[in-house]
Amino acid sequence: MLMKYTLSIAIALAIILVGWFLLKNPTSETVVETQRQNIPQDSEITEVGQGTYTLVPEESEIAWTAQKPLIPGYVHRGTMGVKEGTLNARTGTISGEIIIDMNQVKLVSLGGGKAGNESKLEAHLKSGDFFDVGKYPISTFVITQAIKGETAGAYTLTGSLTMKDVTHEVSFPAQVFDEDGKLHLTAQFEIDRTQWNITFGSASFFDNLAENAIGDMVGLTLDLVATAENS
């Protein structure tokens, strides 16, 4: 009886140890599945041809996301206008400049906010508390370095982002590819708005904001389309 009891304990311990080991050391199938999630769904990416490309403002978009971190679901989403710009594609590298029309800052989704305040918030974003578009009607991003990735169309872009006459360097992963004869540049990254003197509602600069504190980090999504100058 004692032997059966001891054997049962030993088996139970063995099961626990095996389970712990699998959790700490996932099987190769689990690791592969995790890696697959990071591969773009469209595996048929076509590299862009060499040349100079002109941005098409009406087909391009820069989207932004901001939130109040202490209020669940309080996420505002909007867009900025692309005024003009050029992108230069050379073997294994990309350069160029994007000019952003700050007068076209728009609010698309007022998640967590009070319905009916959309136009009021849009005006506030254009005021001196935020982008001060009357004084600074444009922002610019100049690509200063592009490191080619291992997969088709993958780059790490580094450049100078200027807003409100303040310039800081930003780096982010991007995809640059050809679709229907046009250059497409897509990317998602975050910036700390306070580095560009946009400090309104920031808990890093003001006390006693509590749940009304607006997050310092702003998400940006680039979806740029450009045509070849000789097309």
C-alpha cells in the first residue's frame, strides 16, 4: 500500500515537472507558430524600381492614435494630411522628404470621449496647446538612412522629424514595395509628443491630472503612395 502511494506521488511529481519544463521550454512547433505571426501575410512583395517618386497626397495618409491611459477605452484616432514630397529608390536604400499639412489634422474616432465634441477637439488639436497650426502649418520628415532588411521590401528607416520648429531623430521598421506600378511605403511606430513641445495634459509636466492625463506616446501609421516621375 505504501509502495503504491509512493509511486502515485512520484508519477504526480513527474507530470508536474514535465508540464513545467514544457512551459519554460516550448516545443519547436510553438516557436515556429509564434514566428509565423510576424511574417507579413502578403509574401508576394515586389521591390520598387530605381528612380524618383512623387507622393500622391490624395492616395496617401498619416494616421495618429492618442489616449488617456488611465481611462479604459479612451482612445482617439485621427489623420494628418500629406502635402507633398518625394522618395528616391536606389539599390538597397531609400531617401526622401515628406511634407505634412498640419491644417488637415482631423479626428476620425472619438473613443471614450463625449459625443458631439468632435469639432471642438479638432480645433483644440490645431490650437497652441497642441500643434499650433496657425504658426506651424507644416511638419516635415526627412529620411536620412535606410537599412535594408532580410526580406523583400523591409527597411529600417531613420530620419529627422520636425514639428513646431523642433527636430528629433526617429527610427522605425517599414515596408517599401511596388503595387500596380506605384511605390507604397507603410509603417507603424510611436513618438513621444513632449519631445516636440506638445505637453498639454502630460503627467510628465503637470501634477494632479489624475485620470485626465493624456499619454505622452502617440502612435503613427504611414500609408504613403508615390508615382515614378518618368511615368
